[in-house]
Amino acid sequence: MRFSFTWLELLLVTSVAAIFLAPAQRLLLHSSPLLINQENTSTNQRQLDCLLLMLKTELIQTRYSPGDDAEPIPIQVSSDEVVLLADLNRDGDLNDT
């Protein structure tokens, strides 16, 4: 016994598939610009992270401290940020600027 589909069955299945694929196509066409925007944002974030890592490494290697050893070190380095403190009135207190 040979199993085969009739033209009517193929037409019915194709029309049902088209009904389900039409909303999916709209969704995919709408998400493409969003994915490109997300990729650009991700690239920018990676570049910024690389820049901060290089800055952090250079500051640690040069032991950044513009004053003498009695002054507190005006840099705070953590895993996700580099904070440079300024002593604008040169009184040795970094919390009042």
C-alpha cells in the first residue's frame, strides 16, 4: 500500500502553516533592529570596560599619588570602577571636595 497526500491535504496544511508563520515573521522583522541596537550597545560596553581596565592597570602600576606619603591616596579602585578624588583646597581632606 502506497501512502501519499492529496493536493487538498497539502493545500490545507500549507494554508494553516502560513497563518501561523505570518505573525512570527512580523515578530522577527521587528526584533532585527532591536538585536542590532543591542549588539552596538554591547560592543560599546566592552570597549568601555577595556578602557577602564587599562586605566586601572596603569594607575596601579604607577602607584598614582600626586602628594607626599602623608596624604591619603586619591584613588579608589574596585573591580567595576575607578574613582579619582581631588583635594582642591590642598588641606589633606578628600571628603570635603
